[in-house]
Amino acid sequence: MSEEDRKPRIKPIIEAADSLSLGISIVVAVLLGVGLGILLKNVTGITWLLWLGVFIGVSAAILNIYKAYSKQYKAFKELEKEPRYAIKKQIDEDDEDYGEKSY
């Protein structure tokens, strides 16, 4: 068996679904926060608990974004170490020096 046959074929699909799930998790976090706020408001009768639930939901959504960003940042840092993605400085000896000119 070649190395390509041994690689899991479903891994790219899982990674794509993980990226798509960020948008879904943002919506779910906000909806859960609003639902929690409405529940607390109805149980206690205190109106500002609705806004507390909204704040909790938005905070959870921001936390999800931060976690996804951190995960992608680590992945890009790993790619940066690979030699095929290294930035090579090209030295052109034909280039003229555009510094001070003496005429």
C-alpha cells in the first residue's frame, strides 16, 4: 500500500466542517444566551436579566471566534516552519543602486 492510500480521506472533510461550524456556533451561542435571558426574565420578572443573557450569548460567540482564530494561527505558524513555504530573498545583481548619485 502506498502512503497516499493510508492517509485518512475524511480528514479534509472534517476540517472543512470545523470551519463551517464556526458560523453555526456563533448563532447558537447568541440564541442560547437570549433564550437563557428570556427564561430568567420570565422566572424572576427582572427585565435586565434578558440583557444579561444577551451579553452572555455574545460573549460566548466572541470566545468561539477567539478559539478558532488561535487554532488557525497555530496551524499557520506550523506551516511557516516548512521549507517549501519559506520566503527566499532574491538577490539581483543587475539592479542598480538607487541611493545617492554623483554626476
